[in-house]
Amino acid sequence: MTTMNRRALLRAAALTGAAAATGLGTATSAAAAGTAEAVNGSWLVSVGWGVLQIERGRTTPRQLLPDGDHAKASPDGRYVAWENTAWSGDGTLLPYVAVYDRVTGEKRTLLADPPGVRYGAPTWSPDGREIALVTGERRDTLIAVDVATGAKRVLVQGHVMNNPDWSRDGSMIVMHWLSRSEGWQLRVLELATGTVRRLYAPQAGEQVSWPVFTPDSERVVFCTNRWYPELETENQSLASVRIGGSGLKKLTDEPRLYLSPVFSPDGRYCAALSVPPTNEYPDGGNIIVSTSTFGDQWWIPGDEYDDSTRLDWARAI
């Protein structure tokens, strides 16, 4: 009998648990869904008041969604999940989470709550059955939502969290976590056991944000100002650590503003929002792209991305 390692066991248990919870145990698994070669498609740029889509080989965006924020494409590229936490004075626009079908144009609301409830950036399970996101008046509850039914299950509760990211192997979710005794740090939830463990604790004065798994689920990439504490702005690098918390690595050479790193569907590139040195005003939102080894970087120009909040790279459909 072939001996399964701990990572494989955790992944299998997590996927089995998700299937049991959603009643979709006969659906295509994440492993089967990943057998087709991924093709990199459109950029999705959330700008706070809506979502822009930029096609491959182009820099001029078109409006994909007229409202909402923090959009994230499903693993197959067909659907986009986003959240909206704005409302009008008369209460006609309430906080909600919705899914948009890029093929049919259909929009469907998954969650809707009264003013005061806040939502965070959604992340998809690798099989596309669920999205996970932070919610609550203090954003202190991480939930998974069944995309087909809207059914919710609580994953973690009681701590302020931001920007969860679901690993491509299905076994873990990493998040920006506020520890009551240690402050902001990065933590990982192991879905098979429900265990939350510390991944990376910043040193004094260091700020970290936007953790995202590498495509092989072996490391976590994040934004940090660790190496340029003397700079007041544009002082960040991209860095990574192993999923066990060791092996801190500085990935980029020049200090910049970095926001919302994301790996391409085929796993060959990593992109982020940043500000080119030629920008007259440092309020930016251009896209900077790196090879997955971070040996080279190049820009996707476009002032239309200024003041943007999240970047995603959708699979082609």
C-alpha cells in the first residue's frame, strides 16, 4: 500500500468534508477539475465602486460590474464573486455578497444583511463549490458559503481577520489575523482539523498584508515593509514563507507599494497592484507582473486602475 503523507491526508479530508457539508459528493473533485491545462485569461480589477475587466493583450478596461468590491473569479473562470458593503441613506442598498456568471450575464445574490454587517474579500474553494469570506460587524467570523444553495458554515470565529486565501490543494486557508496579545500576523487554518496556527509574526514595526498561497500550496506570498523601515511610502516588498512558518524569503528587489498579489491560473506568473516610478502621483493601481521565480518584472500600464483595491487573474473561458 502506498503511504500517504500528511499533506495528502489533510487535503483528502478537507475535500471530503466540503462534499459532505454541501451535499455534492458526486460532483467533480478539485483534482479532476485541475486536470485540464489552465489558460490565463482576463484581469479583474476592483476599484471600490465596481469591477473592471481587462482582456489579454490590452490595457483599456471595460466595466464588468457597476457596483461591489473585492471581486474574485472561480477556479474555472466562469463566475465572479464579490461583496458590497455600501448602502444609501434610506436603506435601499444593503450589504450583500453575489455571484456573476461571465457566460450568461446572470447575477445571483448569495448573502444579504442589514446595514452594519461587513463583508471581506471572498476566496473560492478549488472545486468551485464554496466561497470563504470574513463577515460580522467586526469582521471576526470566517464562513464558507455554498455557491449552489447559499448555506453557510462557520470556520473560525472570535478574532478580527482579513483577506483569506484558499490553497489550490484544498487543505488550508491563510488569512491576515489580529491576535489580542501579539497584534497583526499571518495564520493558517487547516480545514481537516479546524486548527488555526501562526504562520508568520512580524517583527517590531513591520506591517504585513494580503497573504496568498503559491500554486503548489507549499509557500505563502505576502506584502511587507520589513526591509525598508526608513521609507514612509512605497516601502514594501513581496516575501514568502513555507507553510510551516520557516524559510522567510525576500522576493522583490526594489521598494514599492504592493497590494493584492495573485498567481496566474497556469501558475507561471505572479501579479500585484503597484505604482510605477514614472507616476506623477503615488496613488496608483497599475499592474506589475513577475515570473513565478520573481526573476523579472514588467508593467501592465493604465491610469484607469488608480485607487483600486484588489487584483485577480481569471482563467480563460
